[in-house]
Amino acid sequence: MAAALSFAFPVATPEIPPSLPDAVWRADQMGSYHASPVPSGYQALDRELPKGGWPPSVLIELLMAQPGIGELRLLAPTLARLTQAGKTVILLAPPHIPYAAALADLGIRLKQLILIEVDKAADRIWAIEQTLKSAGFGALLCWLPQARTDHLRRLQLAAAGGEGLTFVFRPLSAQEISSPAPLRIACQPAARGCISVELIKRRGPVHAAPLILPLTIPETLVRPLASRAANNTLADTPSYAVDRSSLAATAARRRATLPA
């Protein structure tokens, strides 16, 4: 009896028709967006971002252990590009007032910056939604230490109606909570003035390892940092040695004042 023969034919992977929405994508391929991306200023990062840059019209979550680890310097190349092109950059509810001279040293045009201070969490959501409804901004940077998933969903829908970049700064602990943001990046400080960025969510394959990106130090801060490093000698290091004779004398005086 003749043995049965089996043949293996390659299975063709169907291509996604270009007429379908940008939100449709294969999990092993990079997603796309209807608007052109904005370069991040870091080639290594652009290679990992969909279409090679920051995607407009979506929420971009930057998750940090604490503010001030270099998030503005990370975005400085993008903000400089936008402001020099005449686009407005809005800073909404930053935890600290940014140092204007340092921003200018990074190439950011201060005349194109708008700072909005909001205290209450509910007011922040409202202010972000109103800003996203405006088509006249190049980038919105907003700090949300607390935000519910339904709030983020509302912001994502509002961002889809514009063409600006929307960066949302949230605590690093929020990475354990699901989010409607299509792009989520965990940011942590690294050695020698660098920052570690890990793409924990994107429209594309899973990113394997964090990227270590160098951060530019503004010229305004170079001299103070160099002076501090030069003065940081052993003589300036505080001593924690205990002077036992002094402690004994203090104890004796204390006992003398106590009632018999």
C-alpha cells in the first residue's frame, strides 16, 4: 500500500488594505497614524516609535518615579523643533516652574510657551480637554499624578480630534494599570546624565530592552555643576564622628540642673 504523502505549503500573510483605519494593524508590525510623526531627536528612539517619531493625535504617557528626572530635556529636541516652527507648546500643571534660561539654552523659543497652573485634579482634566479641542498648539505637556481610566479615555478621544502632540506625565506605578493611551513609556534616571526609556506599550511588537539616551545639559547649568563638582572635596564632607568628651560634659551639666 502506497504511503500517504503530505505537502507543506507556505501560508501567505494577508496584507492590511490601506483603506482601513490607522488603528488596524498586525501585532508583529508597527502601527501607523493618519498624521505625520514628529522626530524625537534620538535616532535609537525613532527606530522604535511607529513611523519613526512621536505620533500626533494620541495620548503619549511618560511614566516616571518622580518629576525632574530629565523629562523636559528628553522632549527638548521635539519642543525646540516645534517652537522654532512657530508652533505653541503648552505646559499644564507642572509640579515646578521650569527654568526659562535652561529651556532657551535647549533651543526652545520662550515666546511660544504657555504655562497653565491648575491645582484640582478635576480642573486639570477639564483644562486638558479644552486645550485638546484647540487645533492651534504643537504640543501639550500635562502632569496627571492622579487620573481614572475613564478620564484618560476622554482625553484620548479629545486628542484624536487634533494634530498636536499630547504628552501625559504619570507616576511609574501607573504602568500596572491598563490605559487607553496607544503609547506608554517608562522613564527612569540612568548614570552619567542619561535617561532610561522603556516602551511598555506601542502599536507594534513588544520592545525587548530599555534604551539609554543621553540628555543635553543646558549651558546655563554647566558652570554651576562644574563648580559644585570641583568644590565637592573630602573637607566639605560632613563628619559624623562623636565627640565623647563633649557629650560627657553636656550630660554632667544636665544632671546638675535636675532637682534632687
